[in-house]
Amino acid sequence: MMTPIQRIVPVALLVMALGLGLLPEAFGQAQVGEKAPLFSTTTLDGKRVAVKDYWEQKGQKAVVLSFFATWCEPCKEDLKYLYALQQQLGSQGFQVLAVLTQDTSAKPEAVKKLFQDLAVDLPVLLDEYGIIGKRYAVTALPCNALIDRDGILRAKYLGYSDAVKKDFEGRMKPLLSPP
């Protein structure tokens, strides 16, 4: 049996953490201008990957984590747009990683068919329990996190629109290698 003091202490600590703005850091949430949260996960093809490998070992690439779900209609347009950029700018150190998040009903075959129907060929990382999405503070879909070659989160975008694309491209191009 817990005493009243034992019940109040955890709540008081949580309130203090919120008041001091410590909660995002305590849970490793992404803050623009800071090191991007690291994670390892499985790809749709069953391979283990660590996101830091893309900016540390794979030719130091600028990375976009594109959080999506199969039921999200704007995500489909966003994935097509990002794939076109990947095709155009991949040789300059640009890498898009699609992150399937909180879409437990999506079977691997359905995701592969979706990408085939969209004519998109991107690595798909799995976020079955939404942990990666929480670390990147994903509150809506699509959500894109732009990470530079040093692993610093440079921008985060929610939604898909011409204004979002224009701002994204303006922030992304300085992160690339010259052609």
C-alpha cells in the first residue's frame, strides 16, 4: 500500500520536469538544431539498420526521415515528391528513408504494393510501436525530419503543400555536395 507522499512525489516530479522544459530531452525527443535522436530498426525487407550509418558511414549523407502510413493520402503525394528529389539529388548526398509509423494493419506485401503503385523505390524502415515517431515528436502525417551530414536535425515539416516543399528545398540544398 502506497502512502499519500509516495503517490504525490512522482506526479510532482513530472510537473516540475514539464515546467522546466526537461521532458523532451528526458524522452530523447528531437529538437531542431540539436543532434537527431539515434535509433536502430528493421527495414521492410527484414534488415537491421541504424540511422546514424547514413550520415557517418554511407558517404555522409543528408537524410530525410519521411514518416508515413498506408492510409494517409497526403503521404502518398509526399513520398512521390521525395522520391523524385532522391532521383535528382541522390548523387549529391541526399537520402530519403521512409518510416512506416503506427500502421499496425499494414502488411509488408501491402506496403510493397503501395510503393509499386506509386512508382517509388525508397528504403522503408519500420516503426511498429511508434517509438521512433515519438522521439521525433511526430504529431501528424506526413512528417519529414531533415538531418544534415553531421546528424543535426535542421528542420521538421508537417503536412504536404507547395509552401512546405519550397521551404524544405531551401533548407535542404545547402546541405548537399556540389554537383
